[in-house]
Amino acid sequence: MKSLKHGKSISDPEITNISEHGFWLFFQGREYFLPYELYPWFKNAPVRQITNVKIYQQSHLYWPDLDVDLSVKILSRPSRYKLVWRAD
């Protein structure tokens, strides 16, 4: 009898550290640093809002309390993507 092949491993995203400069996110076996300079939506957010992150369509992450979604591509190479942010 053979064991069945495992499906694609999908783990929940995890915030591993938060500092005054940004935070570290562990997702799909990689850790990403999100500096507030590049991701200003998180700068003044409470810890509970930063840590409330959900998987959205397997390659996107969504912070529902902040209405922010980012793709893994953006996290991997932020210089390739122009992030637009306007203060309301």
C-alpha cells in the first residue's frame, strides 16, 4: 500500500517581529521585511491590526482591519512595483 501524495503546503502567514522600522512576515517558507517607509499603511496601526493577516487567493495577503492587500510578488521585489498611497 502506498501513501497518497501530499497536496501543496499552505501555512497561515505569521508576523514574527515588529519594530519601530517595520515588521517581519513569515509566509510560504520565506520571511519578508516590510519597512514602514515602503508600506506606510502599517506605520501607526496597532499590533492587533498588523497581526490580523489572512491568505487571499493563495498568493495574496490581506489585512482586513486596514483594507490592505499585497501579493507575494510585491513582497519579493518591491522595487518592481509602484505602490500608490494617498492620505485621505
